[in-house]
Amino acid sequence: MDSQIEEIKNKLNVLDVVGSYMKLTKTGVNYRGACPFHSEKSPSFFVSPTRQMWHCFGCGAGSSIFDFVMKIEGIEFIDALRMLAAKAGVQLKRENIQLRTERQRLHEICELATAFYQKQLEGSAVGKEAEAYLLKRGITTESLKKWRVGYSPDLWNSLSDFVVGKGYAREEVIRAGLAIEKEGKTGDSYDRFRGRIMFPVFDLNGQVVGFGGRVFKQVGETAKYINTPQTLLYDKSGVIYGLNNAKLAVRKKNQCVVTEGYTDVIMCHQAGFENTVAASGTALTSQHLNILKRYCENLVLAFDMDVAGDSATKRGINLAQEQGFNIKIIESYGSGNEKSDPADIILKDPKIWEAAVSKAKSIMDYYVDSAFSHFEVTTPEGKKEISKIVLPAIKRLANKIEQSHWVQTLSEKLGIPEIAIEEELAKIKDEKSVAPQQTVPPPVVNAISDSQRKKLIEERILYLELEGSTEDDKAELALCMLELEKIESKNRQQKMMKDIAGEKDEQKKQDLIKEFEKEAKKFHSIN
Ligand SMILES: [Zn+2]
């Protein structure tokens, strides 16, 4: 086993492994990014390609690629090993039965199901009709293969029987979310997806973790889309459809286009807009946003949203605004009164879609324009309704200058003095739009205190000064010194703030403030 771990380590580059999960920027010989394991404003997470190591100065986490994958995916060592072995193209020897964790078996079942559904789409009579329908909607055969689209027969047990025939228990098919247990009959079940076009949902490594099923030729009352329920592998609030194929483009463009549907994503990628994803059957959650934050700062949302209402969609957008994303909204990309999906527009002409993305409105423009088009600006009631929509959006802006810009704009447009708007703004409670559903936080290591951090860095500096000799050591030493300088500057600023607060003499106070500003400026220049 040990030699295989070495083999995997030799074949994989820490930069590729870590870089496939987060945005890294080159600094000297190292790379840095915002730590995915603790929340921070300035990045203190470093990757050293020559050492093949990663380390976070913020929370002290750091080690090999195996530890990184275990932490970020929240999985056991053996699963991380299997994942990285697959990535490295290393065949693990003696895969004994104990090593096959439940997670692994569920992965195998999802993989079997994907292959089964794909075969049905290509081979069965109704499957072929479904395929023809998809081709007519503009999805090419290559795209169907790339996204592994399939068809689930309209039968009660076809998939379950197939999977059980491969040596898995019916119980496991239920746990994979693919079958439903009959009420009061333990062990007896029926297939969850029947007579549907199947879209496998992939994790960041392209492994299938769940499915979305779109109704096809079914009559009667049935949902247009159904999805895998929560399973050991699948958590809809943490899965972003298409990100496995989009992540490189998203990082490169520092922009992610978020649509609503599976076909939107497939069509966008097909037309070359590869930075497109979709939230699978749910509004954006803080977990989705935490994942996206690793890749980009700019979101372009192709959502239908009622600005006056309180919808899950709107809450998701507010959440993204609070997390500091630059948000743009694509609006009215349909022609005439008929609103089309991105997939339909691309089928018509990809250029129209490209233009819609590039003309997307900033979230504030969007709120202001929609509010003013919804309500009559000349009446007092209209003014009140407009401010009810726009003021909370202004309040959520982190930047004071931006805030005051919008206060001014609103004042001009409403014909109301700025002071009145400021007063109303102050009345709005500083509430964070916490989504009502429970959100599972990402794997987080407790951030260590500044003094602990300082000690760690000082130890590292000492080591590097004594033992370091390579160019890499020198580069790391420089980074450590910079980190140390930042902590010390922060400490000085804190002390100065206390001094300023306690100073009674006005002249001395002004001098202290000047000194403080100098320190703060210095801090910003190194930060
Ligand atoms: Zn960290």
C-alpha cells in the first residue's frame, strides 16, 4: 500500500489537485488562495509545487494531497486514496472487501445505473424516442455522451433488478436514492425514476452522485422533474450541476453563469460557454456559494426572480451579495412576451445568448429598474413600495461609497431628500438573510488565534533561516516575514485604537490618528 501511495503522489501534482478545487494565484515560486477550511479576507493558504505540499497560515492546516482531499470532500482516507488513484491512473492492488466502504458501493451503484440508463436511451424503443426529442432540442450526440444522459424505462423494477443482478442488495439501491421502499414492506421496493429522461449529477471529480429525471411521455399528474433525495453521496444544497466540467473555465474567466436547468448547462457548454452551471433543483445555498467562491468572484445569474416577493431565489441572491460576490442578472432574454430558457435561445442563435450574458445588469441596477417598473413613482404608495425593494439591497452592500452612491441615485429618482432615505436605511435591521433550510457547513478547522499563528510563523522563520538553503526556502521565508509583519501591524493598530479611544487631549488624539492611518496604509499595501 505504501508504495502505491508514493506512486500516486509521484504521478499527481499538488497544484492540479488543490487547484481543481480552488482559485490559486502565483506568488513567486508558490501559489496562494483563500483557505477553503476557514473563513478569511486575505488569502493565507499556500501551495508549494516544488515541495508538493500545501499549508495555511490562517488555521494551521496543511499536509499532503490526501489530507487535502479528505478535508475538502469530507471523506475517509480510503475514499481519498481511491479518488486520487483514479485521477493518477494507478490501479490499486488487493482491493479487499473491508476497503469497499458504503460510499464506494453507492458510487458503484450510481455508475451502474448511469450505464444502464444510457443503454436504454440508445437501445430501447421509447429510449430512442427520448433521444430523438433531445436531438430535436439541439443537444448533439456528443453532448449526450459527454453528460451521460439516459432514459429510465417505465417499469417498476427494471433498474433495481439490474443492479441486484450485479451483486448489490436491494437495500443498497434504496440507499443510493434509486429505489423507494414500499410502505410497511421491508426489503420490498420499486424504482424511483420511471419513464424519465435521466441527467446524472456529478461531483467535482466527475463521479455520479445522483440524478435528475425529466418526465417523458407520461400522462397524468406527475412532477416535471424529480431528483435523487438526500443520500450519503448526494446533498442537493451542496451539489452544483456541471461544475465538474465548468470549473476550469470558471476559474479562467473568474466568472460563473448560473442557470436553472440541466439542458441549459448542456447547451451552453455545447456552444462553448463552458463557465455555466446550475443549482440542481434548488435555490442557491450558502454551501453552493462556498464552493463557487473557490473558483470565482463574479456570478451571472440567469434566474427568473420576483423582486417584490420573498422567494428562495431572492434569498439565494441576497446570500451571494452578502458573501461579497459581484452579481449580475440576465433579464428578459426571451423575445417578445415569451420568455425562453437559455437552451432555447442557444438553439436559435448562440450569439443572442452571448449578448445577453455580456449585457447582464448589475444586481443594484436590476433591483432599481425592476422596482421602478413595478410601481408608480409619482404616488406616495409607489415611492414606499419602491424603497421597500431597493433599500434592503443598498443595506446589503458592504462598501460605504457604493452605498452612498445608491442613496443619491434613489434620492434623485424618487425626488426625496437624501437625508430621508438615510434615515429609512438606518431603520432597516442589519439582518443576514439566513436561508430557513438547514445548511451543513463545509468541513472547517477551527481558526487559530493570532498569537498562536504568530508563534507558528516565528518557528517556521527560525527553521528556514537555520536550515533553508534553496530558492524555494528563500521565497517561503519572504512570505513568512510578510505574514509576520501583517500580524504585528494588526497588533499595533489594535493598540493604537485603544490609545486613541482613551486619549483626552485633542491634539495628541489627532497625532495618534495620523499615526494610525499611516500604519493602516502600510498594512493595506502589504495585504
Ligand atoms: Zn486556513
